[in-house]
Amino acid sequence: MAKTEQKNSAYENCKRMWPFIKPYWGRALLAVLITIPIGCLDAIIALALKPFMDILIVGEEQTSGFPVPLWTIPIFIITFTIFQSFLDYGASYLNTWVGSKITMDLKKELYKKLVYFEAAYLDKTTSGNVVYRFDSDPTLACSGLLNNVKIFVSRIFSALSLIAVLLYTSWQLAIIAITVLSLSFYPMTKIRKKIKDVVKKTTETSGEVLTAFNETYAGAKTIASYNLQKYEMGLFENIQKKLFKLTIKQTQRTAWLSPMMHIIISFGIAGVIWTGTYLITSKTITAGDFVAFMTAMLMLYTPVKNIGKNYNSVQLSFMAIERVFEILETPLSIKNKKNAKVLPPLKKEIEFKNVDFEYVEDTPILQNINLHLKKGQTIAFVGNSGGGKSTIVNLIPRFYDIKAGQILFDGVDIKELNLESLRNQIAVVFQDNFLFSGTIRENIMLGKPNATQAEIDTAIEMACLKDFITDLELGLDTPIGERGTLLSGGQKQRVAIARAFLKNAPIVILDEATSALDNKSEAIVQKAIDNLMKDRTVFVIAHRLSTIQNADKIVVLNEGKIVEQGSHSELLDKENGAYKALYMAQFKGSIRS
């Protein structure tokens, strides 16, 4: 049963890989075909020793029937070996070419999957796991598999040709050799089941190692400021110990294969020597037959004894293929419906109708949310941390899908809309905006890749970036480092605002865009935000209530429910109102400071 499961698994893996192999099948086939003569040429060397031994040592010239002079045999061996080496180089080159192309295509498909994956998937996946499974697994799946296929095919045809030599020189000895050879392959049928669970855990732990490096790089200042070096080293050491134990466990479950095959094959060699001695003395075979047989058998057995290691590698490659396709076959939960509608420019309103949402099943985050926002209005969300403010605005561009209810654009459920057309009409400025490595220009132009210089200049002006960029030696072409590390917090926010300006979307989401800034930076960024909000429909999450007093509607959220909503003046007029309490607490705090 395990053997059948293994065959089915190999078949399924090949079937899955075929669409990626198909564009290069000609070269892939040529790479395989080249390995056939590579293996077959081994038999010629072994076969040439029979007449050589009979003529030179035993003197049985009359039995040899060899058509060429004796001195040409070494030349033939050298010539065939050189030819075999050229073929081996060609096979290696083609395998590398095909393997690299397939790996590139696999990584491209995985990257495409990654950029379209919904936020919920990425929330549950560590960066190290992503790097390992999206980068390392395709390499192992393709390059490792093709290299081992080359070895296997050449050894299979080498084995077949050498078996033919065995049968030609002595069928009696061949029966012993082939029987033992068959028995030596039996342990290979047990490997996959033994290593599958360990390999899965090893992959996860390898991802943890990469995550540790990523987090240490990103959190270097935090580690230094809290003197966490020893603590982090301890955590990393524990991961390494865990990985070490898994590596040893994997070795324990696989390393026995080659020694076991060595032992089984040694019985074959011993049996052939014992039987061969009898056959020579009884004149059943010649010494030349025996030498040719032993040479062929040793040439056959030597690679077979080491084939266990290659077999382990093949199994690891198959498992990597399974992990790759596990990702590729994971359905996207947030995607376009069939015949999804293209969202036209907003004409009337955006409505939340009885919206419920949860990140984890049976743990409500938003409950029965009902909101109306007319085109061109500004709605602000306030409340205690964890109340659901960011969650609400993340639902509008469908970063997540709601559990119940509807979010409507001019009466059309956003689930019925084409995702690209929906997000084209929304610009988001986060609290911690992600900037990509590159230049200021490249990051701003993400809002509109084909923007003219005039449009870029306008965006820079409106985002209050002009003076800052003018003072830079390279201006817009100044590199900003990974994640924009060479910019201050206020400068990063203004680059993000310029990016949003360039997108020129009619709907703007501001998720606590100034909460992490000092007073001076906040004032500049707030001016840029005010420019961005003009003539747009705006959703804003406010940290400082003074920035939202002019909002058309203020919504107070607490534990995922709307506590109250209204204008600034309306909410302040409510006795014992939630907004009034928040406002007075913040106002008093500013007086004391």
C-alpha cells in the first residue's frame, strides 16, 4: 500500500509539474536522451576486458574472436571515456538550463500568488516561512529533481547495459548478481513514509531561522535599546537546537539506506566470487569472462550502493514540489466573482449595512455596523485602542471580507465589484507607510507609474515635500534605503501622501496618519493631509481629536460596536457622551502638559 501511495505521489507530482516542463520539453527530453549513452558506454569498457584478459594473460586468442589488434583496446577505452565525458557535460548543461528556467517560472507563479494573497493569509504566515517556501522550495523542487533524474537515468541505462554484459559473459553468475541487486532496492520503498513528517517540521523550523534573521535586522534598534542581545541569542539558539535535532532525526531515518545496500550487495559479490571460482576450475567460463563479469558487476554495484543518497534527494524534491503546489493550489478567498462589475465613479454614497466581522472564528471584532457616508463627506472614527477602527477601514478596499452584512457603493455590494476597479478608486495612507527600496521618485510614482513630471511636481507641492527635495543633492532620485530607513517619520508620511496624491483616487483612507509624529512633523503632515482631503470622500482614523473637528460625521467605536455618531458639536452636546469624555480627557491632558 505504501508503495502504491508512493507511485501515485510521484505520478501526481509529475502531472503537476508538466505545465512548467512543457515549454522546455525539447531540451528536457534531449538532456534525458543524452544520459542513455552515458550509461550504456560503461558496458563497453567492461566488455573490452574479456578478450584483453583472454589474449594477454591466458593466451586464448582462438576463443576471443576480437577483430582489432590488442594494443587498440586502451585507446578505445580512452576514446569512449572522452566521448562519455562530453555527453555528461552536455547533459549537466541542459539540466541546469531547463532546471533554472522551470525554477524561474515556478517562482514567478508563487510570487504572483503572494502579491494576490489576502491579508488574512499573510497575518498567519511568518516572513521566514514565506522566504523559505516561496524561494527555497522551488529551487529544491526543480534543480534537485532534474539533477537526480540525470543521475538516475544514466545509472538505469548503465545498469541495463551492464546486466547485458553479465548475461553475455555468464548467465549463471548473472542470476546471483541480479537477484542480490533486486533485493538491495527493497529498503528504498520504506524511506518516504519515514521522512515525510520530519521534513515538514524541518521546513517550518528553517522558516523560523529566516524569521529570526529578518526580525533581528528590522528590530536592531529595539534590541540594542533594551539590551536584548543575550535574550535574542537564546531564542535563536533554541531554534538552532530544534533544527539540529530534526536534522539528526532525518539522518537517523535515512542514513541507514546506503550502508544497508552495501551489506546486501556484499553478499552478491561474495556469491559471485565463490561461484565464479567453481565455474573457472570446471572450464565453464574463461578467466576473461570472469574478469569482464566482475568489472561489469562492480561498475553496476558501486553506483547502486550510493543511490540511496540520491533517492533521498529525489524524495526531498518531491516533497518540495508538494509544498510548492500546496501554495499554488490554495484558493484565494478574496477574488473577483464571475462577471464582476467595474466600479464607476462614486455618485451618491457608501453604506455599511448590518456588518459583522471576525479575524478568528467565533471571536467578533465588529458587530452590527450601520453607516452612511455621502460622496464628498468626511467620516472620522475614534475610540479606545482595539475598538475596531482600523478594521472598518480595512474592509472598504476588501483587504478582508466581512462575515455578515453588506458594504455598498451606490447600492452595489463591493463583493460584486471588480477588485482592481474598486481599489483604483481608493488611496490609503497608513500610520506606518511601507516604502520600497529605491528612490523618492520611484516610491511616489507607484501611485501612477506613467505620471508626467508636471503631475509629480504637483503631488510633491501638495504633500509639502518641495523644500525637502530641493535641499537634496540628488533631489527626487535620492535613494531612501530599505523600508525608507534614510527618511524621518514625517518625510516618509509625506512621500506616502504624495503617492496618494498622484493616484488621485476619489476615496481616501487615513489610518492614524499622524499619530507617530512629533508636533512639528505632525503640523507639516497635517497640512499635506488637508490638501489630500479636499474634494474627496474621506475615511479617517483620528489619534488627536483636534484634527477631526470639521469632519461631517464622527463615529465612536467601542469593542466593535458603534457607541454614538454625529458631528463634533452634536457629540459634545451629549451629557455623559463617549465622545465628550474622550475629548475632555485629551483636552485636559494637553492643558497639563
